[in-house]
Amino acid sequence: MPELPEVETTRRGIAAAMTGDCIAAVVVREPRLRWRLPGEFAAQLRGQSIRAVRRRAKYLLIDLERGCLIVHLGMSGSLRVLPAMTIALKHDHVDLILNSGACLRFNDPRRFGSMHYTTEAPEQHALLRKLAPEPLENDFNAAYLAAKAKRRKVAMKQFVMNGNLVVGVGNIYASEALFRAGIRPSRRAGRVKKAEFAKLVKAIKTVLSAAIRSGGTTLRDYVNAEGTPGYFRQKLFVYDRKGQPCRKCGTAIRQIAQGQRSTYYCPTCQT
DNA sequence: ATGGGCACCTGGCTGC
DNA sequence: TGCAGCCAGGTGCCCA
């Protein structure tokens, strides 16, 4: 499900309710997430106060007194802040009960999401250690991306979704950014010009920022911490618009498969 | 190092 | 109505 804008929207929503509070209890109804939660998971978190809620790539980092809870929402996960004692429904796998009475509830039908408790710096965790720059930071720029693309044969769509090159750009925003940059998703990275990378970097930053302002994109399950959907779907140019007219030129949007994922593009606007 | 494909899992939709 | 098949916002891992 969630790409960077949806994870950032979730972060902002849960941070206010969590920061400064303390974890009174942890309820694990289903430990079989992408990685099985260890038996001691609840005990590790219990009694710890919450220092901050940060984000790195699509991971949420919940800083505690003595460690960090690393959360990933996978394809279908959500985190909501609910009143205490709210009845649990299907796929409500984990609750963090806070001293305030609030309940942070992790729901994830497909269980591709994950939770890890670590006492080392979360950036050093095996899952985060090798991640590329954040797309909205200054070290993600045209010179950087163009250098990474040299002699690479991979298609641009897969190139921008590679978390070793830039993080946070998933299947929706990869198609959207390439549209805004006027680049065909099937082009080989090594053949794209420096000036086009400049447009692409700008497009990635613009589309992710705009999506955050709209509270993310909801296709099916995504909801923010208040349980409401994101509104960026109305502003998508190509994603999930197969056969519909391009919002710039009217040409029918095409859908192709790349690496077993759907890609959408305009055959006129993108060359 | 790079690129390609599969795996993990549930649910919703389509078409017969 | 039932059921098979396909598709879905991610990413770690294995193989060539």
C-alpha cells in the first residue's frame, strides 16, 4: 500500500498522540507478520516512554527510552489512534496501549508489514543500513541520480523504484513522476540525458510533496491515523487511468507490465 | 555488481 | 451462487 506520502501522513497523525506518552501495555493478537514477532516483544516495549516518531524511507521509527520500534506498513497496513477498549476487528494484529488511554492499532490484512524492536541506532539496523537518500533531501539531486544511472540497462520505472538509489518512490509515484518528467518508463536508465534527470528529480520531489499535502493516495485500504482516506487519487495523471484521456493531451493512457507490476504512461507526453 | 523472478498473504473483483 | 483466476500501494532473497 503505502508509499512515502502515506507513511509520512501516518507519521504526522500518530506523532501528536504518542510523543511524550508511555506504553502501558502491548497486545499481540497475531505475531506472524512479515517477520514473526518474538515472544518477548510485548515485554520489551512495556513501560517505555515515547521520545519521537520519525520516518526513514517507508519505515516509521518510534523512538523509545531505551531503543526503537521500527514499523513497516507493507502493502496493506495501517496504524490508527483509537480510544482505549475499541473492539478489535479482523487483521487488528498489534495494539500499543498508552498511559493516556489511547490505543495505537496496527491492522494489516496481507501481513507484509513488519515490526522490529532494536536497541541499536535504527539507521544501523540491517533493513535500513543500505537505504539510499531521502527523495525530499538535498543529497537527492540530478547529479547524484545521473551518476547512478551510468551504463545501467534497467528500465527507468524500475530504476526509480530501486531503494538503493532513492527511497520512498513506489508503484504509484514512479509512474506519476515519470509522466511529469516526460520520460517513457521503458527507457533504459543509461540512455537518459542529464537534463532529463534534472526534470525527473524535480518531478519526484514535487509529486511526493503534493501527495503529502493531500494526505496521500487511497486506492483500496489506506487510511491515516484518524481512519480517513487520502485525497491525492483525484490528482493522479496516469496511475490506474488505463484507456482514459491524458489530462494534458487527451491521448488514451496505456498500461504495461514491468517486473510484474503495472506501469501507466501517456504515449504522447512521454518519450 | 546487475538484473530478473519468486516468495510472503488476504481479499476483492471478473468472468464462466 | 460458486468457484477459479487474476490483481493489488513492498521488498528480501535467490539465481544466472
